[in-house]
Amino acid sequence: MKQSLNHLMSMLCCLLMPVALASCSVIDEDRSDCQPEATLNYDLQLVTNLSTELKTELTTQTDIELAGEIREYLSDIFSDFAHDVDLSFYDTEDDSVLLQKDQHIMDANQASYALNLPMREYMHLAAANVVDNNLVSLENNNLCHRAMLSQVIRDTIDSHTTGIFTARQPMEVLGDVSQTFDVHLYMANCAAALVIDPRDRGTLDHVRVFSTGFATGFNICDSIYRYDGYPPIVRTTPVMLKNKTESAFCSVTFPSPEPSRADTRNIIETLEPFIAQPGEKALWEFRVYVPQPDGSVTETILRIKVPLRAGQFKIIKCWIAENGGVISKSSEVSTSVTFDWKPGLVIEN
């Protein structure tokens, strides 16, 4: 009886052994197929001088009230809040082709995404707040070094409607461990305001202000701006107090050019990225059109000799003279005035 029982147990073990081995094999296969995740932590780094510029340039009681209106107008521009984010992962060899792309609604100033990325080296590019900006689009992003934020091509355009942020980061994804990458996005556009004191003219209802001289595109990977020979004219938005006295005319754009090499000695190399001394040549402009009682229009071009950089807000203060010309005492500004100016094809309503 005892021998029969032992024989039965031996047969049963022989039958179960292949099943057990098969089960171990299945478990091993499942583990080998499991790809470790790469977690990417994104945050928006808002590096700007907005508060400093408002406090420094607008000091009287009327100025302070106007500063509050300007801050409110620019609240969607100088904000570390991202609505949308576009994430692209590129090969690092040959043509640097796009290997994987992800798009998310972020609605925050920081977010984390877990991605299954095959083991290899990548160049990672990210862009935020592009979807709701109808003047700027992400183009040529099938190749890393051609990926570009491009502005619409027109003679006259409106200001940007969102603060745009970008990042670039090389990544090496390993095949046997889970990894975490921290990606910091920085602002790619900027803003300026022409603050006009009407003096004896009363209100500024019929005064029109434009700006020009800014980049028309931004290469994300190389962090280089593109400048066209004939940059578009940008319509400013009037920001006025209720009594319509002193007013600001604001534009949101890509940055201006930097000074030429001959002028680089004038740039103050400090930890403050927005400090610069005036160069010899103008880098960008405000154009002001003031109607006169006799029906003529006076044009004043204010040429600014310091750069306007990504993340920066710049105020230029001036007033209107009796002849309709606009005057600024700033050493950063040179002006030219045309009386009885005739409209051409540049200005559009």
C-alpha cells in the first residue's frame, strides 16, 4: 500500500513539473516585455522684469493706476500657467527625425508625464501655450533642427495673445531602470508699452500706435530667432484709465535683434538679463500717428537703441507736443517726425 502511494505521488510530480516550468517561463517573458517608464517633470520658469519695470517707470499716483491696468492686460502673457504642451522626441543622429510625439492639456505651471520611451539617446523639444495663440504655430517639427515657432506672414499683425514657453533637453533613456527627467520651459516672447502723456490734447482716442522690428520665428532646438528684412507692423492695444488721460499702448511680440558686434561693448554683463546700455543703432521702433485739427496726420517714429529680450517688459514714456510730434527724453530713444503724413500700404485698420 505504501509503495503504491509513493508511486502515485511520483507520477503526480512528473505531471505537474512541466506546468510549473511553463508558468515560470511565462512570468519571465512578462517581465522581459515590461518597459521601464521615463517620468518627465515639466515646469514653467517665468523670468521677467514686469514688476520691476512698472514700479521703476510708473511712480506718480496716475502712473500707479495705469500700472495696474497694464498688469491686468498682460496677466495672460507674463504668467507661469500653461494651457497646452507639445512634447517631441528626436533621434540624435543623421537627420534627427521625429521618433515620438505627445500632446497634453497641462492647465498648470507644472506637470509630470510617464512615457514609455524605447532605450536610446534623444533630443527632446517642448513648447507650451501655442494652441491658443492664433499668430504663432509650430512648424517643421518632423526634424529636430528645423522645428520652428513661426509667426503668420502679413504686412500688419496683432499682438501675440499668449506667453509662449519652450525647452530643449538631451536625454539618454536606459533600458533596465525607471528614470526621471526635469524639464524647465522658458519664455520665448516679450512685451513693450508706449506710455503717452497727452498734455493739452485731452484724450488719446484717435491716436494710433504700432511697433516693429521684431523676430518672426524661433528655432527651438538651437534657441535662435529668425529676423526678416521687412518685419511686420504690429498693432498695439490701448490700455487707458477711465478718464482717458495718460494711456499705454502695448504690444506682445518675439524679441528684437541684439546689438551688432560693434555695440556689444555697451551691454552690461550682469546676472540681470534685461539690463543694457544704448547702442549706436536702433533695434526696434514705435510708430505714432496723431491726427491734427486741420485733418492732417503727424507721424513720429521712436527708434529704441536697447534690445527687447525674451521675457522682458519695456516701457517707453513720452508726451505729445502742440504740433502733434511725440517727444521722449530717454537716451535710449531717437525720434523722427513727419508732418502731414500720408498713409501708404503699411498701416491697416
